[in-house]
Amino acid sequence: MTIASSDIASKIVKQKQSNVGTVHFLNHLAVIEFNEGTHIDLKAVRKTLNDLIDHFGCTRPFGIIANRVHSYSISLLDLKAARQALPNLSAYGIVSYNSATRMNAEIESSFCEWKDICFNNLHEGLDTIYKRVMRKSA
């Protein structure tokens, strides 16, 4: 389920579109929904990274949820460079809705510095990532 069609939609404070998808900004969190069939690499996600920096700055802790409502591929080798561009990223999670996206999320998690990043629904992901960000903020 997209965040815009969920009961969380009223919590969205800003949205930014790019050619690869949409970033939905909430307090302390960003939910990213990439477009169907997109290949995500450092070049493709540059605008998204800039939108995150514009919104959260370089010191305010925040979290990202990749809401995998569509199928897309990620260049795993670019994850480290993307992470380095966001020094204040405190938590990351992936919401998957089927076994294929869950398997991709588990592979992606092996390249991440965080553990337990896979969630079965948006509420679970938002709640967990928000709590992790708040622990970093304290």
C-alpha cells in the first residue's frame, strides 16, 4: 500500500517527485517509493539524496523507509556512497509486501550497517524506524 493511500497520509508534511519515484516527508522520517522497473544507482538517486539533505540538513537525525510497493532494482555497490552522502541518517528500513521483495530486502540488508531492517507493513516499519531515530536523538 502506498503511503498516500494509507491512514498515515495525513502525516505527510511534504512530497518530492523525481524521475525514479517519490519521497514523502514526515517528522523525522522519509518514506521513499521508487517507480516500477526503475534501476536505483547513485546517479539515478542524486535528486532524492539532495531532497533529503534539503529537508533534514546534515545534522538532524532522521530515518528512511523504502516502501517497496513496486518492483525495482538497486545497485548494491552504490549503497555505501549513498549512505556517506547522508551522515545524519540514523535508521533505515524496508517494507516488503511479497516473498520476492522480501528476498531482495534481505539481500540489501546484508550490505547495510543496520540489522533487522525488513518489515511486513508500513505501520510496523514506521514505528520501529521512528523509535530508532528517537534513540539516536536523545
